[in-house]
Amino acid sequence: MPVGLPISGNTILFALVGDPVRQAMLPTLFNPMLAEQGVDAVMLPVHAPQDRFDEVMRGLQAIGNVAGIAVTVPHKSSALAYADEITPAAEAIGAINALRRNPDGTWTGDNFDGRGFVAGLAASDIDPAGLTVTLVGTGGAGSALAVALLDAGVGTLRLYDRDTTKATEVAARVEQRSHGTVRVTDTLNLTGADLVINATPLGMHVDDPLPFDPTGLEPHAVVADIIMKPDQTPVMKRARELGYMVHPGLHMLTNQLDCYRKFFSNTLSAVGSSENQV
């Protein structure tokens, strides 16, 4: 692993905010990238309990040498309130996973989860165009996946969430981006699915129930998860036992790393480090 520059008074800070945050792997990938490019900056994990999220975000944005903030569960929707402007994709998603400080002190938000997920599918030779996809979970990450999958040309996207109202709101935001069909299902429907995605937190803990039972899927179906730790979630383990192809969550992160790099590339000058470039 590359050794970064010594931390000094000139070091620029990035924060990764979540609750919990121990499972987050972005700093593990982002910091070596900074080191490889000789950037005097570091990303630190910040545990922000839900009832103190506002306090943490206001504090981070008030720190003069914080150039950017990455956001993970469960704060991606709440983080919208801390952006002065967001990209059109983030507006459709209704959530962000990155904020950057601009030279004028304002903050721009974007979301890379969906783009990373679809790029990860492509890297695994899975083309979502024309597929029937069941997406389980329509929170911040699930919404991002919905937008990116529709942009990639899926044939039918079925949205399922225990909170049907939330799934319906996501469908209303994203269906205009699709030439296919977007459906909200009151009950989990895996019939005929080519790709089934767990976009819920179920699987982060060993005693979690399965988000869905992959038994009876089409023989060619792919079971995907967005959870990165553990790398073999219970639903993926079950799918493997049944002989299905699985697609782990780490692909989503590794394939959005370049999005983070480009997004933050112009922000370091806003905190007084014009020599740095991500």
C-alpha cells in the first residue's frame, strides 16, 4: 500500500460520515489513491449517530480545511439539506453520497452509488439492458440504483420496500427516465427476474434475516448485494448454495472510486491547497 504524505498543518481533510461507520471501506480505497498521486490529504471515518447528524454536519462544514464529505448509511437522504446545489441525477435519486466545498464556500452534492453499481455489472459482463430487475429496498442507495438501472435501459424495474409509500415516491421520481416499465410491488415478486438486488441493510449483521429467499429464481438469474462487509452476505451465500451467480457489493464501491476522484478534483483549491489535485 502506498505511504501517504506526513499529516501536517497543510493536510486537507475529507470525512466519511455514517452510522455505523466501521463497515465502510471507502477510506481504505480513497487514501491509497491520494497517496499514489502525492496529494496532501486524508479521508477519516466519522461516526455520526442519527440524533446528532445535524451537529456533525454543521461542524464539518464549518472546518476550514475540510474539502469534502462522503456520506453512507443511513444519512444519504438527510444529507441533501447540507447541499447548496445538487446534480440532476442526485435530484432524481433524492439522496447524495458526496459533498464538495466550492471556492465560494458553497457545497455541491452528487450521488455515485448507481453509476458505480452499473459499472460494476459491466465489469462482470452483466448487461442490464432489457432485463427484468427486482430491486429490494428504496432508500438512498436503492434510489440511486433505480436511476442508474433505468438509464442503462432495463426492461422492467420492480421496486419493493416494506414502506410502500417510499417505493411509490421513488417510482414517481425516476420513471420519467425510463423507456421501460417501473412497477411498485406490495409483495416481493421474484418471478421471472433476471437480476435481484438487495439494497437494504439486511446482511450487515450475522443475525439479520434474509432480505429475500432466492429459492426458485430462474436458473440464469443473478443475485446482487450492495453490502460490502461481510463480502459474503447471507443472501449471497444462500444463492451460491442454490447455484446462482452472485454479484457482491464491493464492485459498487470500487467502480465509483473514479467518480469520487473527479468530483473532488477541483475542491482542494477551495481550502487553500492549489498545488494539490486528486
